[in-house]
Amino acid sequence: MWNELHNHCAALSKAWLLAGLIVVSGSLVAKPQKPSPKQVTAAEKPKSDSRPALPSKKEEGRTDKPAEKPAERPDNPQPADKEKQRDFAIESRMTLGDGRSVRGLIRFKAPETLTLTHESEGIKYEKRIGMMEIAHVEITKWKGKFIKENKSGMIYEFVPEEYKIRLRDGGELRRSGDFFAFFKQFKTENRNGNVTLFTYWIDLKKPDGTWHTGIGGPDTGLRVVCHPDTVRKIEFEKE
């Protein structure tokens, strides 16, 4: 009897063990597995469409223009009140420092009108005159200006500083400073040919204090005597 009971218990244990294995194995089989991602080969990859995308209806008819650049301003704008210059060709008579005279057609570029600040009886005036209103210009004084020093001495430039201006209506004006810069150097034409005339001169002061031209006077002060070849007066005859 004991043996039968023992065998019966063993049979039940095997049944329970078998049932547990079935349950466990069923759960393992029933649980789905995530498939591994499929490897796509180069041959299977879709080819990209290289054609440009067509514009949408909203974009049709729209033209994108590049932004216009603002107008560039000149680096060195000219002042608004600067007088317009023109070319002059006037028959004239030039008197040199030693009294000689030269007649001929002089050519130069100058403003059509000049604003002249002058003094009369101790009162300063500002007068606007046309170039062709001037009858003659006489240089009465020159001013010295140091240029440089070399082994021979010191070089100076003597330029017009004071003028006496006679107008065609008989009026007379006096002016100081570098006013007629366009007459510093100019050309004259006559039957003898062409010649360049100057209203200034260059001089050398030697180490012993004498001047190369022999013209005495202050180094940088005012002088009334000029070089013999320097123009001291210009008389305008006709244009």
C-alpha cells in the first residue's frame, strides 16, 4: 500500500512538472519578436530626382530682382559754389621786370567770374567781377618762400603777393595773396613763335649771404624788385 501511494505521488509530480513546462514554452512561443531592419543594398536604393522643383501657383509670375545698389557718392565732392572754369585766349601785352615787353596771344584756364576782396580807404569790400572786366593786372610785390637747402646754399621761391587791378570802367582795386594762380606760368604765341612766361622766380642764397641772381632783399619778406625775365604787368587788349 505504501508503494502504491508513493507511485501515485510521483505520477502527480511528473504531471505538474510537464504542465509547467508546457505553459512556459507556450509563453515563449507566443511572444512576438521584432524583425531586424532590412539592409538595403545600393542597387535597391531609389534614385533621387535631380529635376528642379516646379514653382507653386503662388510663385508663378513672381520675379525676384536683385536689390539695386544706392548711387555712389564721389569721394571728393566739389563744393557747390566753385566757379566754373573756361579756356581763355586773349591778345595781351606783358611787361617784364627790366621794362621789356612781349605782345601775343596768351592762353590760360580761369573762372569766368572772380570774387575779389579788397580794401579801399581802410574799408574792406567784396566785389564780384568778370574776367573780361579786367583791363590789366600789375604785380607790385613778391613774397619769398623757403623751398629747400642743398650743398650750394638755400633755395627760395618768390611769388606774387600784392596786385593792382585796373577795370575797364576805370575802377582800381588792390588785392593781396595768391589770387591769380593761373598766371603763375602761361604760354604766349606771336609771330616769333611760342614762349612760356612766369610771374615768379627761383633764387639761391649762397653760404656767404649773396644771391645767385644778384637781387638783394629779405629772404621771406616782401620785395618790390623782381627778376628781369619775370612778368610784372599783364594788359588785356582783346579776346
